[in-house]
Amino acid sequence: MKRIGVFVCHCGTNIANTVDCAKVAETAKDFPGVVFACDYKYMCAEPGQVMIQEAIREHNLDGYVVAACSPRMHEPTFRKCAERAGMNPYMVEQVNIREQCSWVHADKTKGTDKSIDITRMGVAKVAQNEPLFSTTIPVTKRALVIGAGIAGIQAAIDIADAGYPVTLLDREHSMGGKMAQVDKTFPTLDCSACILTPKMVEAAQHPNIEIVTYAEVQAVDGFVGNFDVTIRKKARYVDVDKCTGCGLCSEKCPKKVASEFEMNLGTRKAIYVPFPQAVPNKPVIDAKNCRFLVEGKCGVCKKVCPTGAVDFEQKDELIVERFGSIVVATGFEQFDISKYEEYGAGRIPDVITGLHLERLMNASGPTMGKIKRPSDGKVPEKIVFIKCVGSRDEAKGRSYCSRACCMYVAKHATLIKEKIPTSKSYIFYMDVRTAGKNYEEFYTRAQNEYDAQYVRGRVSKIFQVGDKLIVRGEDSLLGRPVEIEADLVVLAAGMDPQQDAKDLARTLGISYDQHGWFTEAHPKLRPVETHTAGIFLAGACQGPKDIPDSVAQASAAAVKAAGLLSKKELTAEAQTARCDEAYCSGCGLCVSICPYKAIELKRISERVHGGTRERQVSSVNQGLCQGCGACSVACPSSAMNLKGFSNDQILAEVDALCQR
């Protein structure tokens, strides 16, 4: 029989308030196999770990149980503690008597009884544990960054500066992301392009960075340290190696269409560069609007190109490349304001979003920086802002705060007053949230120095009368209805995940929340990591963020990625699934259910009476498996087992509870 120790943590008063920790430890001494038990105020602290290590040596323990907080918090801590004392780290079980007991019970007697039962089950499991050993896998010293907005650019530069090759990929024609559309940044009112453009150029000229624009990730195979990524390079119909970026093709192109970069407030040609500072500054042909590609007519761009760079025969190209780590920085998209029919969004041309206003304010925008109404080109005098459009609204399925809206509305009100001194801004809000450095001062200045009038309340309806917009709402502080005759209405649209974020998550094998934001491994301890080893998150793809937070998280993700690439070999997860081929029926259910694509079917030969036969069984890629256990639960023949959580171990816990 194994010699087992039990260590009960008070967690200060978090556990001790509703659990008699001393009684739990004393009772545990009578559990089968337990030769030592004690309690201590902070088991995770250094004195607590020294106590555990001394007990291992003194009592010759084969395994131990720590009754404390969630294993998600400190299981690695206690495993390392065991390893330092010469014990196999997988002979340790941490049972949760904090989140699953003390924090949900007020009755100390019942809380103590439940803690004793939880600890009893942990002891029964340790008695069934077997030493597990990790394997090592080689590392491809190269990183992929998906998304070339400000977060992706920063992550790529940081990894490249650490000395590792980086491929920076974006599905648009240029780097820059949403920040490229912004006029100025809060709270300093720096020119957005003045900050972003040097970063774009630095990335493009960095010897360790390869820029791949107008491309998408189509498939990801492999595992941490060795991801095989299939990239689809979409046809640009322009040979970027031959193109000099002279712009003659765009100048001569007769076809004009609405510009997506200008939020459809301006036009572009069918062959175009999205914005003047684009990197790479090479044009792309819009296949849906090019007359030659649609009708077989025109071809002016090819005729005038002095280097023969236009190539109408170009096709999409698939390439497969191997990377050691992946940083996901795919950003966000603006909430679709047409869902607010009561605001006339999409019907009334002078009801616009904050991003539309950014383009109107921008010196290189469709109005050359002059704020004009989209409907008639007049300069607006009364501007109404409505905050939390697509944020904090359960009815629209957006319960979260988009974080940046409060500040960019204050910025807009400030800039409008500077551009149109006679204007007046009214801002309808639910709450004002200014959590960043110097944000509160910026908001206060918008009120006091730039005459922005804040109205606490929701807007119920917007409708047009002549060339005016009637905005009806409430002032909840005064307790009365409000009606404002406005020239322009700006909706502070919130942030949404990219429409295909869930598809990308499934391709990468990472998780996402109910809204579509990518989910981090732990909100406090592993905020830039995902549950798939080797894949990290940066920027607004993980949740709404402003520029400083996006850049900070990008650098954090870069450090994690570079740290991984710095190793010659990686230690693979020991608690992985294994298939007992004798029981496997080859149904393939585990293959379809595995979120990490770690299981595949293989054919084996086996001896039977009179000869041999072939059949298919499941095979687990130990490098890909993350030990989630989904296959073990789904397997109808009980052939799949998870190391460290085998059927025998789980049943031992149940039996211990039933036999108490």
C-alpha cells in the first residue's frame, strides 16, 4: 500500500472561515494509506512547501494530497514542490475545498464535513496514481503572427528582435488594421498614422520578418513547436516583385467603387492601394469589380503598367510552412449598427459610427479632414453622440463593455470643437468609464474646456424632419424626457469579434466564449496563453481593448512565444489520452470529438485463429493531446483512458465516498 500524506491549507481565512481545517487534517489520519496529515495557514507559501518536502523525506511518502484552492491555481506549484523532494510530480493530487466548498457554504459544520469527503476522495485517487513521465519534442525556431494590426505588428517586431524569424500574415492588402483608419489617438491626441506608419515600415524592413498580406490561414496541423500551417495566398493579379508602386494603373483605371477603408464615404478604383501609407504599397485588383475579370473588357491597367506587373492569370496559391509558435492578433470588427432600427442606422445617412467620423476628420480622408454631413456636405453645428451602441445591451446579445467607446467619444467631442468652434456636442451615456492613465483628466477636459454636454440616459428614437435629426431620449438624472434637434448623430458602436473568429478558433484548436472572443488559458495567471500549447493571444481578438492595452498584450505574447522558441526541446504533457487497442472498435467517435485534432485512425494487423486480420484503431498524437478527456468520456467501448484520470481512479474516488 502507498504511503500517503495529507496537507490542509487554511488559505488565510478564505477556507478557514467556513472549514475546520485542523479537524479535516486530524480525520484524514484515519484514511487508508495515510501516514501523515497536518494543516497550515498558507501551504503554497515557501514555509508550507518546505513543510511538505520535509514530510516526504521523513515519512517516506509515495504521494500526497493538498486540500486547498483550485488546481488551476496552484497544481503546478505543488507538483514542482514534490519534484524538488524527489517524488514523481504526478503522485500529487490537489483537491479543491475553497471554490467548491468554503466559498459556497456558510455552515462551518457542513463545510467541514464536505471538505473531509473531498479529501477522502483525493486520497483514494492518489492510491491509484502511477508515476507519469514527460517526453520531449524538437522545436522549429520560427513564429507565425496572424493579423497585422498594431498588436500583430508589435508582437512580430518583438519576436524578431529576439532573433527569431517571423511570418506576419494578414488577410487585407496592407498592414495596419483598424488603427490605420483612426485619425488621432486618446488621451494624447497623437496622429494615429504618425505612430503606426513607422511601426509598419520597421516591420517591413526587419531582416527577420516576412510580410504576407492578402492571405489567410486555411489549416493548421501538428503540435506545439511544430505547427504545419497551410496558408492561402489570394491572387492579387499584380506581381509585387515587378511592381514599383508608381500608381499609374490606379490613375488610369476607369472603374470607381465605394472604398471600404473610407467606410463607403469615398471611392477607390478597381485596382487600388487601400490608403496612402499602406505597406506593402503595391496595388491589388478587386476581382468583383474589375471590368476585365468580370466582362473580359478594358485591361487598361495592364496596358499602361511600365513593368508588366499586372497579371490577370494569377491564381490563389496554397503553401505549407512549419512554425514553432503562433500568435493570434486578428483584432475586432465594428458592431453592425443596423441592428438598432430605432436609431435609423443604415437608413438615415447622417446617422454614422465613430469610425465614419474618424475618416471624416482625417486629413487624407474623403473630405480632406473637413467634417461634413454625408447627406448634403453641410458642416454640422449640433452633434449628438450615443454611447454603448452594441455594448452593455442584453437585448442585442452584447452584455460586455467595449472599453474604448467612452474615451473615443470624448476625443471626438474635443476634436469637433477644435474644427468647428461654433458646434455643440451632446453625449447620451449610461456610465462613463475612464480606467486608463490620464483618461479621467481627458474626459474632464472635454466637458470643461470643450463644452461637451453629457446627458445620462438612453435614446429611444431618432427620426428625420427635413434636414434635421430629432433625437428623443431621457435625462435620468433630471427625470424628464429630452428632445434634441441635431445635424449629425454619431453612434459609439462597440467592438465585435471578427465574423469568422469561430472558424479560425476551430482551425487552430483554441476555445472562444459565447460572443466569439478567443479565450485565454487563465484570466489572471495565463492571460496571453490559450489551452492549446504554443498558441498565444494578442490584442482585441481576446476581448475589447484600446491601443495601449493591445500593444502591452502583444509584447507579453511575444515574450511567451520567444521563450518557447528559445528552447532546444519542449517537454510534452504527461497527462494525455491513451488507447487500449484491445478494446478499441475503431468507431472514430473520438476523432470527431477531439478539439485539438490529436487523434486519428490507423490500421493494425493482429493474429486470429487461422491467420491475421486488419482492423482500424485510434491513435493519439502525444504532442497534440492536451489531456482534456473528451475522448475518454465519449468512447463507447472504454478503450480511451486519460493518464492520471483513468476509469479506475475515478471509480476509486466514488467508492471512497460511498464506503465512508
